[in-house]
Amino acid sequence: MPRYTPEQLARRNASVWTTVQGVLAPIQFVMFLAGLTVTWLYSSGIWIHDFYWITFFVTLKTLMLLLIFVTGGFFELEVFGAFAFAPEFFWEDFGSAIAMVVHLSYFVLFFLHLEESTLIWTALLAYLSYLVNAAQFVIRLLLEKHNEKKLRQQKTA
């Protein structure tokens, strides 16, 4: 089922927030890969021996997730008229909210001085929640690109 009406599609294509999201998303993915790698290296006892780096990368990833969530809100407001949880983006926003809760839970546990192993598992869960949420966006993007192609073919036919 198409996500955009023709008017919404025109607003999406003209929106600066579409470009912003297109720039931020790959940066966030690189931060995810870096954080996951650092967490794995620390857990394996290879090369990284300071737990600081895990918290550093979870912090960067959380800040990037927040930035993408806020700029995505401006995108939704411009295209759909709602800052968050527009019907067309409900599940993606729900997934983003879950990812944000899991990322923020790392800091709650960190400040409660829980064991490193608990923090490592929480960091890994945060990265997994991001990955699931990112997959939602990619799948919907691919489906919408397919729909746009069909619309263009119908116009030329």
C-alpha cells in the first residue's frame, strides 16, 4: 500500500528534511558499526581494553538517534502535518521510540553502576533495536520506490 499521496510525495521530494535524513542515516549506520565493533573488541579482550569506549560510542549513537528522530519529526510535520506518529509513519516512529528507550536505558544502568557485562548486553540490545528500526525504514523506502516506479509507468502508459 502506498505511503504517500501524490501531494505528499511532492512535498517529500521538495523537503530539505528529506536531504537531511538522507545524509544523517548513513552517518548513523557508520556509528552503529563502530559502536558494535568497539563493543565486540572490548568483550573479546582484543585491542580495546578501556570500557570508556563503549560508553563513548553508545553516547554518540544515542545523540545521532535523537538528532534523526527530531529532524524526522520536522520531515513528518512538513509532509504529513504531524511531528511524530503520523499514520503513514506510525510503526517506524514506534520502532524509533523503542530504540530510544533502549539506548537511554544504557545510561540509567550506567549511572546505577551496574556491572560491565550488563552494560555490554544493554549496548548490544540498543544496537539491535537500532538495526531493527533501520530495517523498517529501508523496507518501507524500497516498497515506496517500487510504488513510485509503478506510478511513473502508469502515467506514461
